[in-house]
Amino acid sequence: MEQKRILVVGLGLIGGSLAMALQGFEDFEVVGAVRSQSTYDKAAAKRAADRLTFDPAAELPGSDVVILCQDPAGIIAFLQEHRDRFKPGCLVWDVCGVKTAVMEAAKCLPEGVDFIGCHPMAGKEVSGIDNAEGGLFRNTHFIVTPGPRATKEHLDLLRRMAEHCRFGDVIVTTPERHDQMIAYTSQMMHVIAVSVCADEGLFSCKGFEGGSFRDCTRVAALDPAMWTQLFTLNAPALCRVVEDLEGRLRQYRQAIESGDREQLHSMLAHASDRKKHIDLERARGDDVRPSF
Amino acid sequence: MEQKRILVVGLGLIGGSLAMALQGFEDFEVVGAVRSQSTYDKAAAKRAADRLTFDPAAELPGSDVVILCQDPAGIIAFLQEHRDRFKPGCLVWDVCGVKTAVMEAAKCLPEGVDFIGCHPMAGKEVSGIDNAEGGLFRNTHFIVTPGPRATKEHLDLLRRMAEHCRFGDVIVTTPERHDQMIAYTSQMMHVIAVSVCADEGLFSCKGFEGGSFRDCTRVAALDPAMWTQLFTLNAPALCRVVEDLEGRLRQYRQAIESGDREQLHSMLAHASDRKKHIDLERARGDDVRPSF
């Protein structure tokens, strides 16, 4: 019997880290597909996969699991270009930060191919194989949006892979709910960070920054091409939460301007209590299914 | 000759940490003034000072350095109440996050008392003596706003204390410039964090939060009474930067809404480049005087 195979397409920060984290998973060989000689050399040097290839198409017919780790446009293009090369009965998943658009694109796959949308809530403000590490996913959320055809066998396989990668939990939800939630918890944080850093005063503030400034602006050092795609693919949900945020900032500003200390105190206490409460309650939310 | 004395008034997070960090500084005794029995017991248990007292007024005539670590209103009230008890020739400094209002209040001090406004850019999202630690200031900025009567001798003493506490550098600036800068680098970060946490959707987002969300909202768990004072005492500068931020958020939102990917990409690249640049250039700004 041939060895089972996981094909990781694209060895950037997430793909490279997944290939590293998945080595030794059950009886699977982990094959990493790269496009550039430079990524090949770096991936080989850090043993990012059991085997490397420049030709994912040739690997597809023999791959039991395919993990698509390109940028959003790359994932969508790959699904369309290679739709007929996937092994019947295989599991395909992706790591894209938006799910509705990717799930829609995956409809082009033939009936026997099971596509499950995934989003590892891990990342860094730096990208590429240079920064990949097998421990990247430790204690982070692994969000899964199964399509209507997802099999229990594949969901179980996915959970075992998530456990092997040391994710903190697996959250199962719909693509639509994922995209709504992520607009608020992740995309908006990036819009805030770039909006702060776009201030003309940025460079004159050196010497005056503390932990809160470093924390809030950390993700401003983002990859503009990838985040242009992510924002655009989730524009309605993202614009809604950013507009709401503008409104709340205005309310706080007006309370500060008004000089009404009692009102300002009560608004600050409200948010502070909520923050303390959610920290205490971490991991007891509706959609959270601590698995394994 | 009597032993020289540093009196730290108020052993909360900052005062307690300063009292701990300053122990062993040259030939000074560090005396901590507290108001509650509970703080006294905790400070005694962690040896937060060489000696503790409930009566700062009695210590003032024999104190060569007095450090005021109450909340802003407490500092201002203390200056007014005890103006005639300070030792002639002593150095008085405070740790308040706004400087113009405190420097104004310090004008009530008699001629021989040298008041220098200070702001240690260190903190945590938790407060009180329980969380105080001598290492809190390591590698943070120590901002100093000397008044017109500040002596070179006292500025040198202050630098030696800052070095003993392991601050990363000492930044000398005016109270007005401090308050402008801090509105942007610190106070606005707190307004952002509470504005994010005031969202109705906060509790339903559990399971979807990653590092950027935790980082951005960390400081939302603030002390409402203290931050009401800090925001109110710096209202014009703070409201200006928050209004500017609302405008930039709106610009990003409109670029996302418009579907003009080229424009969005260029706006994201602009902010991302600036963030990378300022990280590279850290500690080379106009006002930064790496001292010691």
C-alpha cells in the first residue's frame, strides 16, 4: 500500500508552519509545493516538509489531503485550474482569512472531493518561510466552516490534524458567521493599526510610545497585497463594523469634549467591565466547542 | 548627618513599583506613604519600601526627594494642602500621565522647592500594590518636563534615579508637547480599546479572536475613575487626535467600499511602510535624548 500524503501548497508563513507542524502526523508524508528557488532552498534548509516540489499538479492525484496556503486569489485560481486533478475522496482545506468567497469558489470541485474551509487564527506581522515555525498554532483557534458535503470522517481527520498542530480548540461555524466575526475581531484591528500609523504625527511621537501603542500598531506592518484582497472579499461586513467603530469613537470624544465627567466615567466603566468579563469567560462562547 | 530620604506618596502600581525599584539608590532611605491598612500590609509583605507610614505630612520636612504617585486629582490636592511642609531645596516629582495641569498646580509651591514633572511610560492593565514590581520600568521611556526653576543638580539626580530604575532612556520636553504626544500615543490607544469593547457584538466573538484583538483591547480593562481624570485634563489635544483618527478610519472604509483595489493597496502600503520605518528608526526621534 502506498504511503498516504498531505500536500501543502504554498510555503509562506502559514503554509510553512503547517508543513512543519504536521510532520510526523500519523502515517502521512508531508509534501510542500513551492514556486521559487529561494523558498525551496530556505524550506529545505529548515526541513519544512518531508519532501519539496515545484509541481503541485503532479502530486494532486496521489494526495489524500491537500492544504491550500496561497493568498486568497491564489487559492481561488488553484481550485479552478486543478479541479479535475484532485484524488477522488480526498480532503481539501485552505487557510484563507475570508471563508464565504473561498467556499463559493470551491463549488467548482467534482462531487467526490470534500472541501472544508479553515482559518487558523494564528499569524505574525512578518511573513514568509523565514518566519515559519512549527509552534505557531499553539493555543490558537482553528476555525472550520464545513460545506454541505463534508463527511464525518474528514471532520475527524481535520480535528486530529489540529490536535497534532497543538491548536487550542476547533470552532465549527458557517462561512457567513466566520466572515462577520472576523471582520470585527481581526480585519478591523488591521484597519485601526494602519489608520493610527497613517497619522502625519507618527514620526514625531518617538520617545513617547508605551506598550499600548506598540500593541495596537503591531499589525500595521502588514502585507498590502494580501490585505487588499482580504478586505475587498469581505467589504460589506468589514465596512459595517468600521462604521460602527467610528460612531463609538465619536461618542467617547463627545463625552470627553462635553466635560461631563459622570457620563464619561460611566461609559469607561461599561467598556472596562465588559473587557474584564470576556477575559474571565474566555472559551465559553456560543460557537466555541473545545474539542479533542 | 541624618540619612537622606525619598518619600513615595501612594503605593499603587506605579508608586509601589518605584519604591521597590529605588531601594538601594545611593544613600537614600525609601519611605512609602499609604492610606489603607490593606495596602500597608501588602506593601510590608513584599518589602515595597525601607519603611512605611500613614502620615506623609510628618515625613515631608525631612524628605530630600518626594515622589507623588496618587491619581491626578490626588497629586494636585496634595500639592495645595502641603505646600508649606516641603523641605527647602528638595526635589518633588510626580508620575501623572498629563503634565500641563500638574505643572500649573505646582506653581503654588514656595520658591525653594523644585518641582519637575515626570511620566514613566510604564504600566499594566491591572493596578494596585498587588501588581507592583521593581522591574516594571525596564527599557521604558522616562519623560521629564522641568519647570523654569529646575536646577541642574536636581535633573542630574533624577537621571541617576531613572538609571537605577533601569528606564531605557530619559526624554526631556515641555509639558505642552508631552500632552500633545501622549494624547496620540497613549490616551487614544485607550479610547480605541474601550470603543472596540463597547461593541454589542463583543461577547459573541469568542473563539474568533487572535493576537491582534487581544493586543488592541488589552488596555480596555482600565480604571474608569483615573482615566476619566486623565482624559478630561487633556481634552482638547485628545479630542483632536481622536477626530483625526475617525477621519482616517472613514477614508480606509470608503476605499474598501469603493472596490478600488489600487487605491486601497496604495493606502495600506503607505501605512505599512511607515510602521516598518518607525520600528527600524526606534529611538532616533527629535525629542529622544538617550541619556546615561
